Amino acid sequence: MAEITIREYNKDDEYHIIQLFRDIFGREMTIDEWRWKYTGQGNEKVCSAVMVNEHNHVVGHYGGIPFRMIHYGREMTGIATCDVMIMSQYRGIGRLKKLHDFFVDSHVRNGVTMFYGFPTEKTLLLPLEKRGLYERVEPVLEASKDLSAQKDKIIPLYRLVPLSFDDERINELWVSVRKNFKLAVIRDRDYFDWRYKRNPLFSYEILGLTKRWSNTLLGLVVCKKDESDTLLVMDIVFYDRTFNSLLIKIESLARKLGKKRMGIWLPQRMHHALEKFGFISRPSGATLPRSTHPATLTKDEIRAHFFYTCGDTDFL
């Protein structure tokens, strides 16, 4: 087999990485997109491993996006894996395992205990789960609702208003509700600015739930702006007591926009509440796995507490 070396990302590897991405996935990733994804949150180090051949060309890549997360009130770093790819002539289960092990081991040594992602069933089942490198936590379900079936519910106590991504009330809301999120990406103003406002691929709108006589945020929602007939809820932050009202207001917004359906990703443990509102849960095609490294969070802990939405992916 051809000679290869596995190492951490070095400056300027990105030019080879985006070429590899184009060859493997058939889509152009620009340098601006790469920089937004891998360095856009101000992280000082790119959390990726690369496989290089004897000519020092990148022929494999194991990408990682670092996130500020909260775990039972304490901040930690979690890493979402993405853009895992190897040039066809260099592939092999043994090499994929070496690339994976190098990536995970290097970050575990630095205290990272949460590795996750949202691969397709095929991507997970073929190489990673069968080799015991990753363990399925749960299939990701999308809850969708046909908006033609019912009329708007009127809740005059609340209103849903457009926000700016730099609105200081976003941080105030997160500080107030974070104790309700046992395991989640920190959804503060810096996160929303990076993930949505500066996203080079798609456009999004952020709206806040308030009472009609108050400007205090009681919840917020981020929706994808596109021409489809479905309003896709990308992100949602809420008090437990305002979750139902926020859903009703989002549904009303979708109707005003002329959408025929409303869709949202939430952990499976929350789908019973969605079904009471007329949502139907179906497989999204993605799966939530975890690293099986013994130093990382367990499957049961992630399944019981991890809060995720569409916004936790890198492709929506």
C-alpha cells in the first residue's frame, strides 16, 4: 500500500482539504466556507487530523468543529465531527481506524469528553459502528406538521417579533434558561452570530417571544429562509413554561409566510410533546452517534440529556 502519514492540521492544509472535499462529495467548498466552519468561532486551533501521502498531499481528513458546551452547569468543550473523507486509492478500514484514533486520542488528552455528529445511516453503519469506533445513540427524527389541517390558535398574551442577531437580550435569555439544558451547545449571542448570521451557505431569521406589554425575551427561534413550502425550525431556546406558546406562534408565522408544513428536529425524548400538537415524527436520515472512547460521555447520558436541533448540523 502507498505510504501515508497521519498528523494534525497544519497551516495551508485547507487548500488541499477543499480540493479533496470537491473530489469526494462533488461540491465546491470555498476557502471562506472552510474558515467559517473551522476557525470562525475564534478557536485558536483547527481541530482536524489529516492523512498525507509521500508527496505531502492531503489524501484523508477527519474534521472537528469545537463547541462551547454546558454539562450540568459547567462549561466544557465538545467536538462535532464532520467532513470525514479519504481518497479512494488510500482507503481501507485499517487506515480509517488509525485516522479516527489519532483524532480522538489527541483531543481526549486535552480534556474533550464529547464527540458527536449527524452522519447518515449509511455513513455510520458501514465503517464506524461496525468497527466499534462509534456507537449509535439514536436515529434523528424530524417532526413535521401539515399546516392545512388546523386553523391558528389565538394566544393574545404573547407576540413573536423579529430580532437582530446581536440583540443583547439573547444572552440574557440564555443565562436565565441554561439550567434547564443539562447537556447542550451554549446558545448565546456569539454562537448565533457565528452559526446563522455569518453562515456563508444559507440565510436565517431570528425571532423572539415576548409578552405584549414587555420586551423581556421568553424564548427565541431561528428559521431557515428559503423558497421551500416547509418552514424549517433551525434552533429554539425557551423556558419550559413558554415552549407550547412558542410553538403556536411559530406555526402562526409559518401560515403567514404561506408555508404548507413546519418541520423541527428535537431529541426523541421531546417528540411525545410535539405529537400532542399534531406533529408526525419520521426518520430524518441522520443518526446521532457518540465516540466509544472510554473517557467520553456514555450513550445513556447523551440520550437522556443532550439537546440538539437542526442547527447542530453543519449542512442545513
